[in-house]
Amino acid sequence: MARSQPIEAILRKVLSALKKKKGKCGEEEIRKAWTSAVGKKASQHTRPVGLKASQLIVNVDGSGWLYELTLKKKDIVKKLGEKLKTKRIKEIRLRMGEVNPKDKEK
């Protein structure tokens, strides 16, 4: 005979799984929009790593790229707004950090 579980426990598991799935989909959507907004070459030297409130946090692998992207922040935010209808990004925080090679498009 199968062991029964309270409906509350089942709902928690289902909602947790949906939340995780939704988050992954959102990450992929942001990554694609980022590549489109900054271009393929710049996307090879950067990686979006977080979204807090309306601030996109992006790791950059070199100071030259950090400087260039800092100069283009306003344009990038505008392009991201056009690509991401469901997420509102008002600011980009660029920081020196690791850019995972498997995320780079070659």
C-alpha cells in the first residue's frame, strides 16, 4: 500500500520545482539578451551572474572590457529593456570576476 503524504508537503515540492525551473529559464533568457545587447565578442569576455531587484550583475574578465562596457551602459540597458519584456533592468553593475569558459560562445 502506498504511503500517503499531506497535501501541503506535495504542494511545497511542486512549487519548489517550478520555482527552480522558472529561474533557470530566466537565466537563459538574460544570457541571450545580454549577448544580443553587447555583441558576440564582448559576450565572450563577460557573464551575467545575478539579478537583484532591477540591477543586473555582470562579471568581466579584463579591465579593458570593463572600461568599454562602462561607457556603453546606457545603451546596453536600453537594448536589454527591448529584449526582456518580463524583466525590468534599470542598472548594470560590472565587476571583475571569473567568466566560465563553457559559457563563452566560440
